[in-house]
Amino acid sequence: MTPIRLRDFIVDADGWIYAVSTYDNTKKVGCVLRYVPDVSGERVSVSGIRYRKFDFEDAFAFIADHKPQYLDSVLRIPVSDVRQVLKPDREMPRIMARNRHVAQLADILNVQPGWIGCTGSLLCGLENEDSDIDLVVYGKHWFTAQCTLRDATGAGTIEGLTPKMWRRVYEKRKPEIPFDTFVLHEERKWNRGQVEGTYFDLLFTRSYDELDRITVGCGAVLGKTTIGARVTDASFAFDSPAVYEIEHEEFSRVLSFTHTYCGQALAGEIIEACGVAEQHGTERWLVVGTTREARGEYIISRTLLGR
């Protein structure tokens, strides 16, 4: 079986459905609970089973009450407890067959089969009429799709975000930067848009041959700090966590565990980052997104802002 990776979903023996949130899943799968069968649930599967959907905080509380053995910084489920793995790339043909907007986007982006998929509620067959689309593109193909999305938006084939939608995204993310600064950074990322009024994200996941370069684990916490540094490599700036290799006298990289600050800077740019310093062997990293909403933490490109 191919490795379980970020943006897959898994199902346990009780039919509970989890979103995979890590790459290090050899023995235990790092994930977040999303759906549990419930006769009064608001989501209905294609087979007619009702499910209750959980947000982040409620999911941890529910697990603490019912399956506390899974609790960790994220949930950690032994691979032996996994009964099914839902992979976005494998399920893509079935999703396109029942959702014309996904089929439209796949046609526009023109990514080779096996390198594009759809995650989230659509992957689980639990979408409703208000569901957004979470597209996934793997490895180097993501950057090609990003350029295609930019060109398609410019040509009007894909709709850009309206001011109202940008405000919605900002209020959902609740970042520690002003609205105008947020939009300035977001507009050049080309990782979101709309098709016939339906919002979508273009999400990055590593290809299988890139998984051996994953660095995991928490380091010794040294305290909160703010630094300025030049980005030397942003190859995985759209990953989760986003990784920025930097030139700095003390720190070697900045990591962001919140999607808000993925793709925030390009190689060669000067960033300002506020987060928590961690010691990892001989290296020191700055970690942004140490809490769910990254309160008091941020990354901005000073180069983009012209200062």
C-alpha cells in the first residue's frame, strides 16, 4: 500500500472519518476527527448514512470523552485501527462524475491523472450545496497548476475573488495582520478562486518521492521572538507545515503550521516572522502557528510591502 500522506482521509473501525494532517504516519496516523455517524447528523453520505461534522475544538473534546487513547498534539491513530484510506487522487474520477464544478476545474487545470485529487467533504461523499472545493495537486505538478490558475483567472475562465469573498476568507483565518496586508500577500499566491460562484482552494501535497525529506518532531521550546531574514529556499512554502529556509545568524528555517502563512514569501525576499523558537539538534527554527489561530504570530514579506 502507498504511504498515508497529508490530505488523505482515514476511517476507523467505528466508521469515524478523520482528515490526515501529517506525513509521518508509519506507525500512527496524525489526523483530526471530521465526521462521526449520527442519526441526527446534518451531512448525508451517498449511501444514505447521516454524519455529524466536527470543528477542530469540538473534535478534540469528543475524542477526549470517547477515545482518549488517540489524544496528542494532533490525534494519533495506530495504523492497526485504520479500516479504510481515502486518497484524493484515486477518488478523483468518482468525484468528477458527480460534481460538475470539480470536473470543470480538472479540465481547466489539465493536470496529469494521478497527480490531482479532491479532499475534504467531497472526498468523503459528505458535501452539501454550500461546500467549498479542496483540490489537491502533488509535488512539482502543483506549480504548473498554479501558473495555469493564474492564466485562467486573467483570461476570465476562472473567477477571481470578490471583495466580499476576500473579507470572508480574512474573517475565517483571523490573521494577526491588517486586511490590506493580508490580501496583498494572498493575491499573488494563485491558490484559490471561484467557478460559477463556488469557492475552491488549490492545495499542495508532497509527491511520494519527496516524503523522505520530511523533518518531524517538536524541539525544545526557547520562547517567543520576532526575526527578520532573507528566504533562501521556498520550495515547500505551500506545504503543511510551510517551510522557509532562511539566511540568518541564529535561525535556519521558519515553519508555518497555519495555512494563512503558506506561500507568504518567495526565495530572495526579506521576511519578518513572529513565532516560537525551537531547538532542533544543532539548528534553531522559528515556528509560526503554535496555536489553532496563531494568536500573536505571523509572517510578512517586507520586500512585498516595500519596507
